[in-house]
Amino acid sequence: MAVAGWNGEGQPAVEAQGYFDESLLASIYSSSFVEVYRLAQKVDELQDGQGYMTGYDVVIGGQDSCPLKDVRFETLAPVGAVTPVAVYFDAMSCFGHAPNLKEPGTIFHVIEQDGHYVIDNFWNRDYAAGNIETSVKAEYAALTHSYLDFLVTGSWPKQ
């Protein structure tokens, strides 16, 4: 699958149209992540229907990126039932910027669910040892929460 400009060498082709394609939601993400994602997606549809909930690529962590190069995965030490997986990549060198390949661009939290491993959460910035408040899953939950607050109070929460 060509995700954000990268197709893993030697990997089988995956028929998906994006990170959150139905086939991927049903196979590589936890039921908890999928539920939070679907709520945020519904809120986005109710607000503007553009389907671009956060305004940036949540996996790469930016609005514009180059085709990915030097992609490397590193499984970190498990923390309880969670296995962090750090992903290092160059997404900026085509713009003349030197990538920092010593720091992961994305960190996934992988858990076991129904006998197979799935992504339960991930960070594209501010990992801070898995601080849940800075995760993409929390960002999606906050989108939903903000919209519900707006419906109840008639005004958007202050940023």
C-alpha cells in the first residue's frame, strides 16, 4: 500500500485508499480506536463534510511531505499490555530540509485484541512516554467533545 508516499519493499500490496480505509479499520486498528475515529468522522461530516478532520496528515505529522524515504521500524520494550513501535522516516528532504532520523516520526501503541495485534493509538509529536493527551486518538476524542460542547452551550470552547 502506498501510504503517504511509501510502499514497503517486499511487502504485499494492500488495497486501501488511505490510513482509515474500511478494510484497515476492520483489520489493523483496535475496536476502541475505530470507535473514537468513527465518532470524530461523524462530527466532521456534521460540521463541514470535508473529511479532513485535523487539517494535517496525522500519521506523518504535517500538511505537506515528500515521498517517504529511509523508513525504519523499531519495536520498543512493552509497557504492560502495550508494545510501542517507533517509526523513523524522512518526509522532508525533497524540500531541502535535513531529516532527523534519530527521533521517530510516529510512535504506535500496539495491543493484542481477539488474538491478533492492532494499533490502539499513535503519536506524531509530543510522545512524552505515551502521554495520552498528546495522542491522535485523544485529538479525535477532543474533536468530538468540542462539538458536543458547542451543541450544549452554543459556543466553541476557547483554545
